[in-house]
Amino acid sequence: MQGILLTRANGVLKPICWVLGEIMNGIFNVLDLIGIPNVGLSILLFTLIVYLLMLPLNVRQQKFSKLSAIMNPEIEAIRKKYQGRTDTESMQKQQAETKAVYDKYGVSQTGSCIQLLIQMPILFSLYRIIYAMPAYVDKLKDAYTGLVTQLMSVDGVAEILQGFSNSSRYSSQFTNESYLAGDAEYISNTFIDCLNMATPTEWESLAEAFPDLAAEINSTYEVISRYNNFLGVNIGNTPANLFSQGFSNGTYLLCLVAILIPALAAGTQWLNTKLMPQTNTGNSSDSTANSMAQSMKTMNMMMPLMSAWFCFSFQIGIGIYWIGGAVFRSIQQVVINKYLDKTLDYQKLIEQNKEKAAQKQEKYQEKQKKRADAYSSLQEQANRNTKKISTRANMAGQPQMTEEEREERMKEVQKYQKNTSAGSIASRANMVRDYNNSNSGGNSSDSSKNSGNSKNSGKK
């Protein structure tokens, strides 16, 4: 078992993280070959590439949003039409009419949810990779390896590392059974996790605590700082620590940078929500629609605030990803909106969707007709078999069923089938079962009569 943060993701995210991790590692290696190995630049390029790969999903989602905005008045009219009617028939009619509108515009009632469900694992994987870069970028992990190997042979290192400000995120690794058992790989990964989250002040305190390793600690920190330096800021630090450091040292420029990062995150997130196609509910009298609209409005207000808080608390690298992602999404939305407005003929698309919906309905009706024909054929066969049994019973000296008795038994059989679809397996099984039960009952009755007659004749 390896370190919690350094280990690559397992479970559902494992294959997605592996693919995205290979992309991140490749980007960093290319930048290293051209002489600019930089984590911040790698994150921006990585985010750009991933959002380009997700472009088809974004186009589909925005197309759905635009069509939803156009068809929303028709959906609203159906809601008003059946407002307050909760009987089963009305609800079924409302559902059928709503489905017809969705078919008319060629969109799925769960279309937007499906797009989000596809994108969510990718976004979680992005966060996972950026949060634990050494787990996916080989050169970044190698930069720590030499120092960590030496620290593992020195007593008291674990206590120093557990005193770091971000120790709560990896403290459980020091009490894990693999760590206590002396698993060298696990211990190495744990130390790298700690150093990867350490602030500049904590690196200095580590060098002071172990003066014999001060040269190795400082050289490792220089390499990591060079990798993490982005526009003069160490992205391994957090804006919260940066603000505290700048305020205590009187370096107010650091305080400004620390505030600017979460502010940009909130601003770009707000811009992103404004550029998204909005569904206008108007003065809707439907409480459900109004509730959904209010929830969406609240979410659009809360998302920028949440972005600011996250980007203030976590590493600056997360803030770069958050800001870069919001900027890329905004650019994508502007470009996609112009593309759809210029190339998409909504009226023509609606006509095409009407034809598809009509063809689909026609195929469905043909299928239902075949089932109904098969059901009728089965009923005719059952009627013929009933007549044959009656004839055989008459030939055997048993009283023949009258036409009224035969019709009564068929009604008994059919009453069990009214809740099953014509031609279904359940319908056929019910018919055969009840038909056999009816004949069995009839024959038993006739047999009882004959038995009684026999006894009477014996008495005579």
C-alpha cells in the first residue's frame, strides 16, 4: 500500500486519472526539453488540452441549453394546462405531451444530466492530478527522491513533518500500519506528500532542524521552487499563507497577489455563469419551475464565492487551474454560441426532428399492431381448442358445454389479461393458465356429475 496523496487514484477514477496523468507528464517533459520546466505552465496547457478534448460534450450541452430555452414556453404551457390535476389519467397525458415536445426538438429529457455525469469524473480527476503532481509527473517526484532517501535515515524527521501547517491532510499516513511496519516505499511517499505541501517557511525550519542535511534540503528546495515559480510566485504555497507572510513582513505586494488569485477565481466563475444560456421561466405560475429557477439563481451566486474560498485555502496551483478552466470555458461558450447561431437553422432542425419523431411513432404503432394481431391469433386458437375439448367430451358421453358456458369461461380468462399488454409473455401465460384452470374446473364438475349419476344408478 502506498501513500494516500502520492498514490495514483484507484476505483472509478483510476483509468481517467491514468490517461490524464500521462498527458500531464508528457506536457512537463516537453517543456523540460525546451528548457522551461514549469508546473504552472504545465497546468494551464493541461487544462487547455483537456477542455479541447471535452469540446464535443460542451457543444452538445450548449446546443441542448439553447433548444431548451426555445421549447420552454411550450413546456410551461403544458404545465399550466394540467396544473392542479393529480389524477392518473391527467398525469399520463401531461407526461405524453411533454415527451412529444422533447421529441419535436430532438433532445432528451435527461440530456443535460448525462453530459454533466460524463464531465464530473473528468473534472474530479483533473483536481486529483493537480493536487498530487509528484504522483503523475516523474521529474517532479525524482526531484524529491534524493533528499527523502537521506531524511528516512535520520531520527526525528517524522515529528518535524507532522508539525507542518498542512499536516492534517496527511497525518493519518504516519499511523498507517504500512508506515509502522517500516514499508520503505510507503514512508518515502509520505515524506514526499509532506514536502510537496510545505510552505517556504517550513522548508527553512527543516534545514535548521537538520543542519547536516541543510545543503541537500536547500538544493532540493531550489529545484522545486524553480519548477513551481509562476509569474514570481511559488504555486506550492497557498494564498492564505502568502497573505500571512506578506502581512507579517510588511510586503504588501504579496498580500495583493494573495487576494488577487481568489478574486480572479470568483470573477471568472461569475463571468462563466453569465455566458451560459439561461432558461427564462417568465412569470411562471408553476411552483416547481419557479423553485428550480430560484435554485439555479442561488447556485450561480454561491459558485463564485465558493471558488474564492477554495482558491484562498488551497495551493496556488489549484487556483491557476480554477482560473484557467473558467477562462477556457468562457472562451469556449462565446465561440460555440457564435458557431451555433451562425450554422444551426433551428426551424430546419425542428422539422427534421418532427419527421424522426413521426417515424419513431409509426414504428412503435406497427410493433403494437403486430403484438395485437399475435394476441388475437392466440385467442382464436384458444377458442378452437375449447370447441375441440367440448366435442371430445361429448363424444366420451360427457355433457357438452353450451355456447353461453363457453363465452362465460372466455370472459373469466380475459379479465385476468386486461392489465397486461397485448401479445406479451405475461398475457399469454395468464391466458394459458386460466384457460387450463377453467377447463380443469369444468371437467371436474362434469366428472362429479357423472360420478354422482353412477352412484345413483348403482343404488337403483
